[in-house]
Amino acid sequence: MIKKLSAETNVITWFEIPVLDTARAKKFYETILDIEMRTQAFPETGEELTFFPAIPGVIQASSGRVSGALVKSARHKPSAEGTTVYLNAYPVIQTVIDKIEAAGGKVILPRTEIPAGYISVFIDTEGNKVAVHAGE
């Protein structure tokens, strides 16, 4: 029997943010989110992925945890149009926002209150429109 998505299941299981310069993008996201990322090349596909933190050995789709990667490849192109990924800025969104421009990005929507907390939208060092969210 095929299981269906339920109210407890995340619809999103993985995301990819296209990059042109892996080192530059990695430094940007590590700086604004205060995280460590790991880069791995996949010569068979010509891709280079830099992974956001995840739980080692845990399959994201079944764990309920969502993660993703910065991806450099011929088929990935940075864009400020289309889907927007919201990254977790917990516990204080303004702490993340304050690092964006100093790290080479551009804030295009400052801290804005929504029913589920606060958001901010920015353009990263690669030209992608990305956002952050926190409940505070």
C-alpha cells in the first residue's frame, strides 16, 4: 500500500540553491547562518554540492527534517525569480539579517512581521532570491 502525505509530513524534503562560485557562496551562508557546510564533488554528474547541516545517516524524507545544498553544475543557474526558499533564522532573525550585506548579499525585504513570526528576503552572492524566517 502506498502511503500518502499527512498533516504531520513535510511536503518539502530537499532544496538546492544554484551557485556560480562554491567557495564564495559557502562562505556567505556559513557567515550569515553561523553554520559549517561540507562540499563534495560528483565527477560522474559534473556537480559540486555544498551541504547545509543534516543529521548523518538519516534519510531526510522519513525523518521530517528538511535540508539541502548549494549546487554548482551546468544545469543549475542562479535566479532572483521563481521559487523562494526560506531558511531558518532561529532564534533571532535580526542577527542573520545584520550579517547579509556585510557578507556580500543585499537585503530586499527587511524584517517583516507575518502571522507565523518574521521574514526577510535577500539576494545572495550568487544572485538568488532567498529568505529567512524565525518565530520571534
